[in-house]
Amino acid sequence: MAVTYVIRFDIRPDQRERFMTLLTGLLDAMRHEPMFHEAVLHADPENENRMMLYETWEDHEDVLEVQVKRPYREAWHAALPELLASPRDISIWHPVRSDRSEQFAL
């Protein structure tokens, strides 16, 4: 069953550029994983240093046992304490329905 992770970040202002660089590399690598469905990064319109990422994968166990251990994630995980003003807030959801307009596809 597919699983979606909603991850909220409170980024240190002086680390925003580094955060974006590392996250961009991570997302670019994740895109090629066979169990990956999608990821969407959102920015708080009132605070550019607050972001929310949701990512959907085919299987929770695969994420825990395989994906989080990928070598391309090492630099990201190692940098998080320096990048963030507070720990990530991670919640897990199961998709029930998905609707997208072709007109407004990202």
C-alpha cells in the first residue's frame, strides 16, 4: 500500500541555500527509484524558511529498509542538525484519493 510522508522543516535562515542545494540533489536522486511515486515541496508564503515536503512511496517497509539507507542520502542526513532550527516534524499518511487537473499540473 502506498504511503505518504509529510515532513515540515524550520530552516535556519543562514542555511537556506545549503538546505535547498542538498534537498534538490536528494529529490533528483529519489525520482529514479522504482518504488517512488512523487514528491512536492511547499514553502510557507509568510516565512520562506518554513517548508513542507510530501513524498509518496509504494511501500513503507521499503522506505525504512532500503530508501533511507541509500548512499545519496548520507550528506542530507548528516547536515540536518546544522540546517534546521528544530527537528523535522514527520507524519505518515495513506493516500485515499488523488485528483489532478491537466491544466494545472506542476
